[in-house]
Amino acid sequence: MLRHNLSSWLYVSPLMLVLVPFFLMPIVVVLAASFLETDGFGGLLPSFTLANYLDVLTSAQTFHLYMATLKFTVLTWFFTLIIGFLVAYFLVFHVRNQLLAIGLFLVCTVPFWTSNIIRMISWIPLLGKEGLINSALIRTHVIDQPLDVLLFSSLAVVIAYVHQLTIFMIVPIFNSMARIDKRTIEAARDAGASRFEIVRFIVLPLCKTGIALGSIFVVSIVMGDFFVVKVMSGGGSASVVGAFYEDIGVLQYPTAAASATILTIIVLLLVVTILRTVDIRKELTR
């Protein structure tokens, strides 16, 4: 029994050597700092206080920042889900050659071989007042003057997020769809089911795992990002992460730590809510 327990600990020891110093300890340090006072110059005073959390939770600005962040999260999740599902559905059920489907799937990943910053900035020449989209609309007489809403706006932020994160939705949904037995689809079609009914009653229930995993990736990344909001909104929008990044810049570490702790709890609650819709462990071993 002792030998069995020892061997079990040896199996997990490499993982623990990574998780403890690089994951668990930073969380403990941030959590501890959130309950301390600051001397205003970057130093921490060993005095327990809840004032940092009260300042964050009672701030109207913080509430508006969370609402803005949740808005970007929901919109990004919705559009990445629609695009990711349609792309995966096309690759799995409309491309008959499996090798070709895998090749097209790899083509979808080509833009993601470059930096996120490069892919984000590449939208500026397209969405700007003198960009390709405005120029095309003016030349075709659709509009008389350039549209300001295309760049440095909430729309630009959502476009950049969708461009960057759609692949995180395509991959798990594609993996779930690829495991669906094609004979089930053929049987439903022979029974007179329409394409919409097949998608609703067969494909969607069997893709719950992929949708849940993709949703976790997208939600957690958007909630934890501020750079896209800062650049693509031109400073017109802000995010929660951007707020405590500014706190760090002015050496308000306890307030930033409290904000980070609250954001982590909210993200965990969102992830738990997503996981309640499907037992991922059961689905992955199916």
C-alpha cells in the first residue's frame, strides 16, 4: 500500500513541480496582497484590511468596466460560436474527402501562425477612415463619407476578438463533430428529418463538449485581456484588466490584487456555469 502511494506521488510530482511555483504560489501571493495596506509608494504594510475589496465592489466605475467587459465577452462568444460551428459543420459534413477536410482545417489555422498583435493591427488599414472598406463603400456610392464606427470603437474591438479567437471555437467543435457517426445522420435523413432538425436534435447535442470547451477558451481569454480593447477602441473603451493594470502603474498593488482576485472568481463562476451544461469528462471518454 505504501509503495502504491509512493509511486502515485512520483507520477504526479513533475506536474506538481510546475503547478506549485508557477501557478499556485502566484495566486497565493496575489490573494495575500489583496488584504494588505499600501504606503502609497509600492510598499506593502503588514496590516489586514478589507478596504481594497470594498473600494472595488462599491465603485461605480468598476461596475461599468465589468459591464463593458461582459459585453465584449458575450458578443465575442456569440459570433465565434456561430462562425466556429458553421466552419466545423462544413468541414465535417460537406467535405467528403477526410484528407481534404483536414487540409482545409489546417488552412483555417494559417492566420494564427503570426502574432496576435500583428493580426490585430492588420485590421487598422481595413477599418480606418481611408481604409479599404470605407474606400470601397464610397466608390460604390453606398455611403457619402467614411464611417467612423468601423475603427476605434466597440465594433472594432469585437471584430479583433472574433478574428483572434474563432480558432479556439473551431478546434473543439470540429473534434466533437468528427466523432459523430455519419450513419446516424443518414438514418435521420431517411426518416424524413430536415437539415435544421438534424442539426438541432442530433448535431448540437453531440457537440456539447466542443461548444463548452470552446466557450471556456473564449470567455476566459476575453475576460483576461485588455490590450485589444485599448488599441482597437482608441481609448474609447476600457476593461477590468486595464483598470488594475493602471493601478499597478501607480503602485497601488493591493487594489490591483483585489481586482484580480474578484475577476478570477467571476471567471471561475462563468466556467463552472458552462461546465454544468455538460459532463466533459464523461463526454471525452465516450
